Amino acid sequence: MSKLVAARPQIGIGGCRVPDRAKQLVMEVLNSNRLSAGPMIDQFERQMAELHARRFGLFTNSGTSALQIALAALKERHGWHDGDEVLVPALTFVATSNVVLYNGLRPVFVDVEPDRYCIDPAQIERHITPKTKAIMPVHIAGLPCEMDPVLEIAARHDLRVVEDSAESMFVRYRGRPVGSMSDIGCFSTYVAHIITTGVGGFCVTDDDELIVMLKSLMNHGRDSIYTRIDDDAGREGQALFEIADRRFSFVRLGYSYRCTEMEAALGLAQLETREADWRRRQTIARRLCEGLAPLADHLQLPAERDGAEHAWMFFPLVLRTGAVERAAVIQYLEDHQIETRYLLPLLNQPVYRQLFGDLEPMYPVAANLNRRAFYIGCHAGMTDEEVDHILDCFHTLFRNHA
């Protein structure tokens, strides 16, 4: 490798920028001496809920935690039993199906679309059994699933729906924001996601009962009368005693999945720049699509969806049959400081082979993507020069293997 290439900073899958506004809000938190849930989290939850057309938002310590308590709340409310089934896509980040297992439920996999990589609605009903209780569609890479048929199938079979929207925020499917079309929508604010707070996640819902259960589950299963330290503010007399009497009461098994005011401060600052960041992602994605179009014989470029926007959390690519082997492509890109990830392989993960055996023959689309697909960055922190470098590397790579 040349010294010039070695000296180049890595072009990461995601980027973390902490602008002056974020530092200002974090300092307001530190100066307030209030780290547990307070005004920053309240504001962050309200804004996230409003931006996704929901009545309630709940800020958790990860998107995985949000998914886990979403299923836990639905399991309790609807009386599901251990071993009941939840349909999940056969290609997704491992957390999507892990949380099903955490809740004593069984993930049942559904193959995905070959060009958009989301759950394939045409494959769902063949996997429904009397034990099926819910569907968890995942909005992959920032592209909404084809939700109308998913919702129609769920309604026909009386199934609950949880949207795993960890990779997508703010964008719309046929006029409706991601996260707004289900019983509970779940987001992630982990590093490299659309909004980055270091760690963090969200549940959003319109359901009064579910938000109470979610708050309790996030707080060790605490009695809903007291889940934040100022829930007793302004109370006196008998009303204050009732809170004091139940303040240390726990009504279900729960978890410690809370965030602090500092993470919320980082998130609020990024909400202020979200539209500019979204436009930058669109510009980068368009330049990558246009610049890689001449390589269409080698690469399947990402497809958008009619009636849907795209958040472009990352830029997925699939090597066509007969193209360069994926290992050679990954090696070349990594050697030239372009970070890569495989496109969310699930069924071939060692732990899943141990749990379920070899499932790939049952899911040919996911199996093909497990062998040929990968992704690179497409985030607002990327420079034009970095995009040019990515395009130059791809063209050089395939020209040398012509």
C-alpha cells in the first residue's frame, strides 16, 4: 500500500460530530446538576414523537432496549406465551431477532426483497401459524418497508406490528412517517445512525396504556405512579403520600434501560440540523448512484421505492454474479481506507447456526445477499473529496479486474 493511501483518514460508515450547539446544551445539563430524566429528555421525547406523528415518545438507552421492551409490553398486554412466534426478516441486524429470544418468544424468519432488502410481503403469510403473534418489519438502510401489504396481512390475521426503524428516521412512506404505522415504532440513536447520541433509542406509540407499560419496563418494572424524580412535583397531602407510599413499588419484572440528560442534549442539537443533514445524505447518495452507474454490470445499486423517501443511513451494494469476489472487493476498499460492513447477515451468524441450524437454503434471497452484499458510508460528515475517492476506487478496482 502506498504511503499516500495509508495516510488517508478512514472514510467511516458513520461519523460523529459534536457542534458548538451540542456542547452548549450539554453544559446546560452539567450546570443544572440534573443528570437523570428531566427537561432535556422531556423535550427530546416530545419532538421525536411529533416528528413521527405519534402521541408519545420514550427515550431508552439503545434501540435494542426499545425493541425489547416493546415486545415485552405487547406480550404482557395480549397474554402471549413463551414459545409464541414473531415474524422477522431473514436479513437484519442481529438485535431484531435477539429481542424476540430475550422475551421467551420464537423468531420466524421471512425472506427479503432482492433489490430493496426489506421484508418481502409476498413471503409473509406462508410463515404464519396459530402461534404467530406479531410482525417486526425493518426499514433497512433508511428505506421504508412496503408497509401497506404488511399492515393488511397483520390486520387480517390479528397480529401486532412493531416497526424496527433503527436505521431510519423522519422519512415517509406514502405520506406517513416511519414509526407511525405500527403498535410501537422503535429507533436507535447509536453512533452512525441518523441521529447520534452515543448510546440511545426510542419507542413511539399512540397508545396510553402501552406508554405506561413501556416506562415501567424501562425503570425496573416500577409502579407507573413514580418513574421520574419529579413525578411528585407540586403534590401535597394525600396525593403526595400516595406517591411516597408507592415510590418503591415494582409491579412487573423490568430493566434498567434509562439514558441521561446529556444524551438528550446531544440529540436535541442534532434535531436542529436534521433537515440540512438529510439533504447532505441525499446529495451524497445521488453522487454515488450517478458515479457508480457505469459499473452496473458489476454492481447492483440501491433501489428506492415508489411513494417512499429514503434516509440513506448507509449505501448498500450487491456484487452481481460473475463479478469480482466480495472478499477481493472488501480487501481493496479497506486497504484504501473505505470502511465496509456486510449487509446485515443474520442466518449465517455462528450463534444462529447453533440455535437454528442451517436455514439459508430456505431463504435464497437472504442467502445470496449474505454472500454478495455489503455497504459503505453515506453520512452528512463525508466530504466531496471523500466521495470522489470512493468512486475512483470502485472504477479502478473493476477496471483492473476487467
